[in-house]
Amino acid sequence: MTKKERFDHLFAVTSSPKFLGNSSFVQDIPFFICPYPANEANEIKTTIRQLITKLKEKNIKVKHLNLYDICLELLEVEEDLAWLIEEEENLTKRELKETLQNILDVEKYVIPKIGSKLVDDEHDIIFVSGMGEVYPYIRAHNFLNNLQTTIKNKPMLMFFPGEYRHTKSKGSVLELFGRLKDDRYYRAFNIFDIDQGSLGGVK
């Protein structure tokens, strides 16, 4: 697909009543992955903004969650960010990673923070971005597995810098940046596999 074809596909799918209503669309949780080449990080930010604007014109409300921004918010609450900046040169890479994983525990802190952002905000679809920026202290499969406890009734589209492969032998595998294999994740659909001709299922 060209960039324009990808955008047109994204808009066609995310604006369809079947997608938004999750009616006879998927039998599992309504999670979708939008993989993109890692070197198009800047372009995808523009795509997200344009997609939100175009959906708004159709009165479709998007809640955009940027994981990097959410992590910064969590770090600033207890002034952990200032401490990390001060101590970073004294920590090994492993110590820094483990410290961030503890402070930004997905199940204990990140998911509840996301839940609080969704409670009083009316929306039809949820966009999630920033996965590349929060690696390696947050892993995609762990985030998605925990997110399904909070998001169940609205479609969620995660923009993923890499590939979402599916093979009969290995199942579905997230490959961050197209190089780093995450653990297998089976419960999301590649949005580009959706047949926009019928918008009634996955090819």
C-alpha cells in the first residue's frame, strides 16, 4: 500500500458502523494493530492527527492515549522523573531498566492511569501510540494483555512501529522495529487485514 492507500483504508475501517459498534465484526476483544515502518515515526504522528480530524468531521470521537506521555505523567506524580534524571549517570542500563519497570509497572500503575483517563471522557474509539518510545520497560504483549481488563466495549487501535506477523507455525508475533520479537499475542487483528469491501470480517 502507498501512504495514501493506508490512510484511506484506516479511515474507511475506523469510520464504519460495524467497526465502531463491534457488531458481528470480531468474536474476541476489539483490539486492532496498525503496524508501520519504524522509520516513518514522524509521518505516523501526522497520520494520527489527520485521522482524528477526519473522524471528528463524521462526529466520531477518538480518545488518543500516548504511552510515553502517560509514563511521564506517572513519573512526575511522585517526583520520580527528577530523581531519575539526577541519578541516571550513576545507574547501569540494567538498573535503569529495572527501576523504570518497577515505577511504571503496567498492571499496577499504567493500566489504572489509562482507566482514569477513560472514565469521564466520552469516546467511540481509542488510539494508542508511543509504544516505541517506552521500550524496553514496557513490552507490547504485556501491555495488551493487561489492557483487555480495562477496554472491552470500545475498539482500540494501537499504532505499532514494526510488524505484526501471523503464521500457522508460530501464530501471531509482534516484532518491534521489525527486529525485536516480542512474546506472541493472539487477540488483536491487523487492521490492514480487514476487508474494507464488506467491512464484515478479517481476510
